[in-house]
Amino acid sequence: MKHLILFFLAILFTLQSTAQEVTIELLKDGFNSPVNLQHAGDDRLFVVEQNGVIKILNSDGTVNTTPFLDISSQVSCCGERGLLGLAFHPDYQNNGYFFINYTDTNGNTQVSRFSVNSSNADVADSNSELPIIDYIQPNSNHNGGCLAFGPDGYLYISSGDGGGGGDTSNNAQNLTKLLGKMLRIDIDNTDGAANYAIPSDNPFIGNPDARDEIWAYGLRNPWKFSFDSFNGDIWIGDVGQNEVEEIDRASATDAGLNYGWRCYEGSEPFNTSNCPPQSELTFPFAEYSSGSGSGNCSITGGYVYRGNIYADIQAVYLFADYCNGTISTLDQSGTIIEQLDTQNNWVSFGEDVDGELYVIALSGEIYKIEGGEILSNPDIDQNSDISLLPNPASTKVTLQASNTLITEITITDVKGSVIYSETNKPTATKTISVSDFSNGVYFVKAISEKGNEIIKKLVIQ
């Protein structure tokens, strides 16, 4: 039985030691079993309620009285059923398309496209449903239900193994079934009678014993997954059976991976009868115990933080456990830190248009995720600022100061390692070569001639 790996990771941030620190602040309550939160490229947050309603939470904290969408009459709810997933088309601002994943009144999965009302951006056209893909659910649990567009513009769909316990039908390893999989489809084109097409680089095209829609398999119940907005990596929180909750990570181009269920629960053997050798499986990037006495039971996958406010949680993956009420972080080396221990049943995370993160409790509350180290704080230097041009940068970056002169510059990576440091005569402009920097996120701290500090995020690509 595995346990959460607890450790204290010191991030050296410009010569000062700062640990990851996560807190939450209530943003809004009063929702009815919210299970998802998305943005549509603007400052509105779209809150998905399990019974089939999507509501708009505005930036001023108000909730529109008229729902964005109400398909409650088409949805079977609740338990693990309901309206489970929402994804806005990458070109939503022009075409008005969005996609939902729900269990219909027969308890089966339906993924459909809807359109926004042509005359009211806060209301969807409830008569615009275009069925995309559907599949039968043999049981009421393990529906997956998450949707997201990848960096390639294709729609990814997570499907559970069909429920029950132990995947006795071997759905997750069966490539002729869509259950226990990550699906990947092209919704901008059609193929025959289907309202979608198969991307040409899907891994099982031409295999008569596999469905073309499958991108990855061997998943039990991938309740939530997300893409890292910086490098396109996919992160999957896959709910375990009795002992292990797992977090899978893969690059955007890793096709055809077998994550091992029902053969393995995480990295532990579960039912290895007629299973492929370990060398053909992809084991978790990280895992933690949900065994007896742990208090854990079900992972809620989240996001890698790429926002512009907090320094200490940059490039850190945040996730939660539904039963234990814990919120944890996972760094890029695979180490987990339990950050908060609450009484909440966390069911989802969300990301806004600026990359800031939120966490959702099934009881109806949405909380803002906060870190412990402010990246760019106006309280540090009220009257001065610096610009980084260009940003992102590839060969060189110029620091341009306004209302101050710079005397010291330090650049660190997300691990806190000092990459560049200099002290110079006061200057308003400084150009630094970054051609030897690896692609990634860095922090630039400039000290003004008055001793004030200004901190900015720099992206190298």
C-alpha cells in the first residue's frame, strides 16, 4: 500500500528560499452540484452543473439569472452520471461552437455540439444540438466524461471502463471498445455518415481489431484530464480501484500508449491474466495510496499552473482527492506535496483565460487557487515597472525600465536555480542574451536604484 509522498521542496527564488504554498479563497457559492468549469476565451466562467445546466459566472461575481444552457430533460443524473464535460471550440469567437459530454436518459454517453445564440452571447441555442459520438455504458459508474481540445486542435474525450468493479469485461484493454480510453477526433471535418473525422495520425488507423478513434487505452476512470498550455503535455487523473490513485503524463505526440488497467492498478499488479508484458505499458508519472486507512478514494485531476500571479507554483500540477478533501501539488520531477486538508468533496478544477486556477466542491462552492509567492506585485514598487521585449523570447531579451533605473538583475528557472545574475551601473535599458537558455519559464527580478524589486515572468521558446 502506497502513501502520499510528503516532502518540503525549497524553491530558491532570487537568493531567497520559498516553498510551494497553496491556499484557497471562496469565489462563489450556491451552485447545484457543479462538476466542471471552463472559459470561452474571455473573462466569463462557465459552470457546469451535473443535472444538465450550464451557468455563467461573471468577473464581478454575479451569476446570470438565465442559464447559458439547460438540457436537464435530456440528462440522467446523478451519482457518476449527468452533464459531465464542456469544451469550447478553439475558434469559438468566430464559429460559436461548444461541445458537451453527458449521460442520456438511457444512461449512455452522448457527446454533442451546440452553438451559441446568434444574438445573445450569454445564451446557447438549445435547438442547435448536433450529435457527434455516443457509446453504451453497461453500468452507471465510470463514465469518464471530460472533454478538452488539444494543442493540435482535435477534441479529446475520456471514457471510463464501463463501471462495475475490476473491469471484468476487460473493456479498457479491448481495442474494439471505446470504453477505458482516451479518444481523439477531428470535429472540423466529417467522414461518411459520422459528424466527425479521424485524425490521420491516430495510432490504430488500419488495424481491423481496433477503433480508429482511440488515442490511448488502459484507463479505469479518467474523470479529469487537461493539457499544459505551455508545452501541450496531457495530464490524466485516473481513479483507482481499491489501492492506488494515478496521475499519467504524456507529450502531445505520444500516441497509442497503454496505461495498464485492468492489468495494473497504478504500478501495482491487479489482474495480469493474458496481459501484455510490462515493457509495453506506460506506468504512472506519480501515484498515491487510496488503500484502507488512507482516507483517500478518488483522484480529481487538475491543471499545471501557468498563470501570471504566483511564482512558487509555476509549472506545478495541482490535483485533489474527493474523499479526503486534500489538495496537493506535483512538481515536474514527480514529487507530491499535500498542501491543504479540507472537508470538501473536490470534483473538478478549472482554468480561466489568464491561466489562473480554481477548484470546485460538489456542495456548490468555487474557490480561487492562490500561491504563496507573488510574481508581479504592485505593492513591491508602486511607481515603477519593467517591460521584457520580446516575451516570449528566443535569442535575446531587453529589459526596459520606466520611472526608475536598474542596478541588479537576476534570472532564475522554475526550480529556483540562478541562470543569470549581474550588478551594474544604474541603467534604464539592458539587453541580455538568452540563446543558451532552454525552453521554459523563467523569472526576472530587477532591483532599482532605490532598492525596490520588480519581478516578471519570462518565457523562452
